[in-house]
Amino acid sequence: MGVKTSKRPFQIAIIGGGIAGLSTALFLHHFCPPGSIEINIYEQAEQYREIGAGINLGVNATKLLHQIGLGDEINAIAGSKDGVFFTLRRWDNSEEITTIYSNDSGKIRQAAVSRAEFLQVLLDAIKSRNAATLHTKKKCESVTNLKSAIKINFTDSTTTTCSLLLAADGIHSPLRQTYLPHTPPIYSGKIVYRGLLPFSSLPSPWPVQSHSAMWIGPNKHLLTYPISQGASQTLNFVGCVTAPESALGDLKESWSATCPRAELERDFEDSDEIVQQLIRLLPDEVSKWKINDREPAGRWVFEQGRVVLVGDAAHPMVPHQSAGGGQAVEDGFVVGRCVASFVESKGQKGGKGIGGLEEWMGLYEKVRMPRANKVQETSRGAGYLYQMQAGNMEGKSYDECVPILRETVQERMKWIWEEELEGVLEKERERMMGAMGEGGIKGKGGLGGCFCMCLRSVYD
């Protein structure tokens, strides 16, 4: 960590107290010198909570959480997947198509977790480390650039100011809409059903090899995977169906929307008996919502570096690769490193905005946007692939599509999981420093200084 400073801490406001907002706060607290920043998190709900069921974190995300000392906590709440990402199966007879493996042999591994339990881990860390001040019932209505600060106007008629505003307000982000008004939601053509099944209610023995399974059918797919551990171990259930928007009525893109289980049963009535048995175990009411898509954004940084989008506000994506949560964690990591570099280099020559904030936030955008946008686009493609709708499957029978699916999926996730984010960040930092005339100096003002002083590994 860097040397303590007697100057007034750099004021950071995070709008949104979900996974993106809280993880970003923890990375900021971890990497920035003690006393150099002050973080306030503003959540519009009455309490900090996650709506939804499970979330899958790849090694690309979990290794970053290990760096800030949360690895053991994440492993403790992760469901056991036994090295299997998913086994793909036929929808009509449950015959295995192929298995996608992941390396879960080490301490750093993939983690399928309950959203609520993951958020609680982040909340507990925020509180125990005194990383940020938590506010509730604070909904951001608008922001104003005061040149020397950003003014945040809340719906309760109160205001506050900050030097850096991080918009982590989710897929329906008002701040994204403010700065990117021409990226409206577009119906993806698919709806999703979700539910949870306690392990105690599952058939014994389990009828297929792995609990991490995906049944692939024409215009539909269904997946299951375990979350949590011990007595609370649960099977996360997701059914996805292609449906015309005209048939959806007033169905919204909302995790709180529900429908009778009978609707799910009708959509999968031609599936294998194993699938239908699982569906019958679900509660009488299940979650159901439409999946909207958005075009990738061309900018995440606004107001001379003072307003920055992170998480779903930056890259809202369809869920077909189980990668959105991991991308939010990557955002927080890079924001934390860049802000740490900024506060240490504050006042050096060559900076625009406030001592280089615009450059450092531009570096975050430069590192993260191409990768997140690619994940966003490939997640869309995965939805087509898993329902036999990909371009190279057009006009082919189901049996003709199966070999194409088998060949395509094996390498599909590796580039997401195996990213060396720190190497990409350092490479782009060197380019930025060179462009600023610093020749890629690795002194206190650059990420190199932060690498030495701020990067505290739990394995040191």
C-alpha cells in the first residue's frame, strides 16, 4: 500500500449496491493508499439485496477476488461442480452430447454461487474493512457537472457531490440512459424461467452424471447447476425458450415477475421425462421474464473522466454464457487499479481533467471495453447456438446440428476464463504513459508503482 496522505480524500460515489457496485468498492479500497479515497455507495432499495438465483463466476473473476482476500469466502459458498462447467444433453432422451470441463482442482476455481450469498460476502467485507459508507433509499435522478465536481440529485430532493461517480446501477441504469440514449433495450426473441430446487428434493440417485447439465433442444434449452453448500445446497434451474414478442403480453424484463409452473410445463412438454420430472418438483409459481438485448456501447467514460459506467450499466448482456457477473468483477479490478494510479500521480504534468483522471478512466475503458463488448456479442451467439439457431445450423435437422454443436462449444469459454487481465492492463498503461511523454515510467505515478505498493496477495 502507498503512504498515507494528509490531503482531503478523493471523493468517490458509487450508484448501485449490487455485485458490481460492492465489488468495485472493495477493489478501490484494496488498491488505493490508506486515507487517499472516500467511498459512498448509494442503493435505491431499502436494503442491500440481490434478486435472482444463481451466478457462475469463472476463474477469470475468482482469481481477482482471491487477490483481495475473498477467495476462501467465495469457495465456502460455491456449489460443487466437480470440474464440470456443463454436460450438454439431448432434450428428447437426455443422451450426452459433450461435456465442457473446467479446471477446479486448485484453490482458485470456478464458483457457482447464490447471488444473495455472494452479495452478503461482499457486504460483510465492506463493513469489516470499513471500505465504504453504505446508504439506502437513495435513487439517483440526475447528475450535474459542476466542473470541479459532479452533483448527484436524488429523488428524495437531497443532493451530494463527488469527484468521481461510478454508475453501477444495473441493466436498467438511468445513468446509462442519460449518457447513451441511443442504446435502447431490444427484445432478444427469448424468455427465461427460473427456479430453485433444494438438494433434499432431488431424485436419488441423480439420473444423469453431473448436476451441471444443459438439455439442448430446437428453440429451447434448459440448464441446472448446484449453488451453495451443506444444508442450503440448492440446484439452480433455468429454462429458456424462443417466443414471439406478440405472445408475451405485458411480460417485463424483471426478475420479480412470476407465472404458474404450468406455463413452463407446456413449453417443455415434449422433453425427456427427466426434464419433466425436474419441472414438476418446482414450486407452483416460478420466475419468468423476457430477455432483452442491447447493442454494445461505444463509450463508458463521460464528463472528463468524472462519470464512469461499470457492470451491467456498461455492458448489459444476455445470460447465455454465464459471464456477466465475472465481467463486473473485472471492471471493479481495473477501476481499482486505475484510480489507485491516479491518486498517487495526482498533480503530475500531462494530465487533463483533474490531474489525469480522464486518462486513467480512459485506460479503464481501453482495457475493458473491447473484451466486455466481445463477451456481450458472444453471449448473444451462445443463445442461438444452444437452441440450434446458429447460422451454420440453418436448414439442418437436429441430428445434423448435434456434431456442429459438439465441435463448437469445447473452446467457446476458454478465452473468457483464461484472460490475463493484469498483462493487458500493464501493456495499455505503458502505451498511455508513452503517449503522455513519460516513456512508460514505472514510478510512483504509474501502475508499476501501484503494483509494488498496492498489490497485496493473499499468498504473500
